[in-house]
Amino acid sequence: MAKPIPKIGSRKNGRIGSRKHPRKIPKGIIYVQASFNNTIVTVTDVRGRVISWSSAGACGFKGTRRGTPFAAQTAAGNAIRTVVDQGMQRAEVMIKGPGLGRDAALRAIRRSGILLGYIRDVTPMPHNGCRSPKKRRV
């Protein structure tokens, strides 16, 4: 019985192509998800494939400090540092959520030197759908 010939480029036999030299990404999309408890920053290419991500929790902040503007600024800086090294020059920003880290993350993105095409708020707004959770008492 003959041995089956392994397919070239299949997921079973490891990596597809070389990952030693990351591909140049001139343009991308930066997603900032700012909740009350955490801020997650994801950088993708134009097709939506994730290049880099970071969050306040991944940066070492624990508990209530994850929701602070400084934690969001640190997370945005970490996520963007890697893509600037890969050659990203232009980006669009999508901000979602009501958290404190929205403005701080945007300031960190501006400071990184990437040219921003547009900044869009994509926070989901109900048109009187489900009953919302009761208001927070701080």
C-alpha cells in the first residue's frame, strides 16, 4: 500500500510560508473596545486579519486598575508598537464601548505617528430593544 502524499501548505505539516520576515502592512484598522472593566486594542490589516492585539489585563494591570485611562494608554501603545515596526503608516480607528479608556487609547494612537484616515464610534445602540441593565452606582 502506497503512502499518502502530504499536501503542501496544509495546516498539519506546520507553518505556511516563512514567518521570519513579517509582511509589510502599509494600511490597517485599529479597534478599541473600552468597557468599564478593561480596554482591548486590536490591530488588523484591511482584510480583517489580526496582526497585533493588547489589553489592559495583558499589560499587567489587575482588578479595577484595568479600567483606568492609563491602562488603556499602555495597552494601545503596546499593540501599536509592533505594527509600526512592520511598516504601518495609515490606519482607521473604530472605537466601541462606554469605558474610561476611549480617549486615552485614541491619544496614544495619535502619538504613535500613524496617520488616521477616520475615527468612527461603533458603539452598539439599541433602537428600544431589550431592557438594558440597571444603572451603575459608583
